[in-house]
Amino acid sequence: MVGYLFRRWGQAGWGTWQVIVTSAAIRGCYHLYQGFGGFVGNIAMGVVFGWWYTRSKRVMPLVVAHTILDVVDGSLAPDQTVL
């Protein structure tokens, strides 16, 4: 989502922070199934990831970071099985 939306909204004339905040809000919304904490945490992650993308224009480090966060979060949750 980051690579596509940042490019398209940038072409549409949106400002950098407008793109970052809107993208982060969308990310938070589609993680609402995780509850309010998941919503807020994913907005924060979206802002950080968006900021990184605007500086680097690289998506793969974000994919790796997201994978690491999912693995660590899943392995530390006592009510979930990792695998």
C-alpha cells in the first residue's frame, strides 16, 4: 500500500505529511480487528513506515520490518500459537 498510495497521492499534489497521516489512518482502520490498541499501534507504525518510505523510496525494508514485528508479537503473545 505504501509504495502505491504515496506515489499516486504525491502525483495528485498531496503534501508529504498529508500522505503519511492519511496512509497511517487507513492502516490503523484495517487493523481494527485487533482492537483499539492494534488501531493506535498501527497508526504509529504507519507514520514511522511512511516517514521511512518518503526518505528511502524503498518498500522491502518495510516488508522485512513488518514481518519481524509480526513474528515477535506472535511469539510473545501467551494466547497464540506460533507456526
